[in-house]
Amino acid sequence: MKIRFFIFVCAAVMMAACCGRNSQSSSSCSHNHSEEKASCKATCAAEKSSCKATCAAEKAGCKHAGDVKKIISAQVWIKPEKVDAFVAAAKDVIEKSRAEEGCISYSLYQDPLDKTVFLFFEEWKNQEAVDFHFATEHFQKFGKVLNDCASAPAVITVFDSMAEKKL
């Protein structure tokens, strides 16, 4: 179902790009979009096949499995009286983490309804970059501050991103 939806969206985008950017409306377009639709279907099929091959290679212990992008979300709950100290320490770890070679993004969000709840959202090039980050002095230092400021254990989730599409 996802592939069919993607094909439909892909074809619609191609037609809009052709017909929606000139003086003609899409209803009066004289172009034949069947070739673009066929090309889109072939691309979707290739992506699906590539994904299956990548997943199979990972299960078989493929040496490239370590090249998978990592996405980390970490929800933390902070003692009300420690929020300012936590934010100051977070600013330091964010700045230094963003400078790391394998860091794609590193952000912190505060819940607007509960000022003691925060969410880190991080993107890393691969597991090697995550391992390097966890071993850095600034991350170790931040971990000590977090332990002092936290009112509950953090909930950390690591996602493997084999492929992604920007919408």
C-alpha cells in the first residue's frame, strides 16, 4: 500500500512540476505523463528491492551494517529547582556535540505544558559516531549533571534509519 501511495504522489508531483509551473493549467496540459509514471514505478520497485537486499545483508552480518544512520530520542524529567542548571549544562553539551564529525543534528525541546520535561533529538552518521559521542568528555560531564538534575530515569530510544524521504 505504501509503494502504491508513493507512486501516486510521485506521479502527481511530476505532473505538477510540469504543468503547474507554466501558464497552462494541469487540465489543459498537452504532455503525456505516462513515461514519467513508468519511470517512477521503476524507481519505487528498485528502492523496494534495494531495501530487501540491505535488510538481508544486515541479518547476514554485512560489514556495511555499521553505516546505518542512528536517530536517538531521549526524554528526561528534571526536578523543578534544577531546570536552570540542566539547561545550562545542556547548552554546553549541545554545542560541543554538534561540532563532532559524525553529528548530523542535536536538539533539545522543552514541553510547553510541563517545563520540567525535555526531549533530546539526535541524528548520527552511524553507530561509530554514537560510540564516539558517548565516550567524549563533554558527554560524560553532562551525564553527571543529568543524574543530579533528573527526577526520573530517562527514556532513550535508538532508531536505525536505513532510508528516509523528506516530505
